[in-house]
Amino acid sequence: MFEKLQELPLLIGLSINELMAILENVKFEFNKYPEGTTVVNQGDRCDKIVYVLKGELCVDRRGDDMLFTEYINDSPFLLEPENLWGMKQKYTHTYSFHTEGNTCSIDKKQLNYLISNYEIVKTNLLSMVCNKLQTANQALLLPISSDLEERVIRYFRNNMLTKTGRKSIRIKMNALADAVDGTRLNISRILNEWQEKKLATLSRGMIEIPDFAAILALKD
């Protein structure tokens, strides 16, 4: 358990004595999940901090006319710390294990104790939340591109948690065209070009991207 705690970005910078004291006073819940198990659902109350320590996640985000799915294998991975406080304290994605996996969680009461008693924990948490906020603000400040393909790529990126890895997008062409201010015909042309380059696979209402980094590289 001690070695696992040392891996958590939330606790980076703490001394061994501080970590030992934390273990005596804070309850860390470690869980193992079989493949296909859902950890939290979109819309669930965010009342604890959850780290994925091992395993590949399948992450879904549903909208009125779309479903974005991405696969994340980047441990330790922290689930939405920015939603622990604020106006909407709910998860914005559904997180399930695509493989067997392990998590470590700390409930909000225990987390408040850590923040109150360990300045480094408060700083680490603020740093994580600020990084996410600054990344989101940078995306909002980017000028609207006149290039339709770039607008499609940016729309996909803005709906994803990570820039790399496998992604699946279920969306109607008309809805995608409306979202990026394009025509259905031009959207279809762009996606078919991706398929010809083996960057994506298309089926009815579904876009499968084996590695989104290759799509991003089109406009680097």
C-alpha cells in the first residue's frame, strides 16, 4: 500500500514520515475490478477522489445526438477532480474497465482532512485542477478556423479527455455538420479521406479512430 501511495500525484513531495502519518489517519479504499465493470456513471455525484492504478479504461460521454468513447491506459489516472466542488458536483463521463483494473479512492471528508493538514496535498490538487482549467480556456480562445477539416478535428479534441489512443464517435453526419458549421457532403469527404489514409474506419453513424494522435498530426 505504501508503494502505491507514493505513485499518486496527489501525494508527490511528501516525506516518508508524512506518508506514514497519513496511513494512520486516512482511509484509502483499494478495489479490484473485473473486465467490463463500471466504476462511475455519467451524472453520478462526485463525492470522492478516484485514482485508476492499473488497467485500461473505456470512457463514454453522451450528448443529445452523440456518443464519444475513448480508451485510456495511462496509470495512475485521476477521475475528474475538478468536479469535487463547484456548482455541478457530478461526473461528466462514464468510466468502465475494458480490462481488469485496480483503483484507489479517498472520500471527500478524508480528502478535506488531507488538504487542511498537508499544504503539499492542497498544492498538488490545485495544480491538477488549474491545469485542466487552463487547457480548457486555451481551447476556447483559439480562433475559429476557416479550414473545415481543422474544425472537425478540434470538435473531436474538445470532446475528448486525451489526445492519443483509440476513439469511437457515434454521431450523425447532419449533427456533425451543424456542430462544425459545414455541409454533410464536405464532412463525408473529409472522413472518407481519413479512411483512405487508414486513419479511421467508417460505418453507419460510427467513426472508429485507432490512434487520435495520427489525426492531430494532419494539422501540426
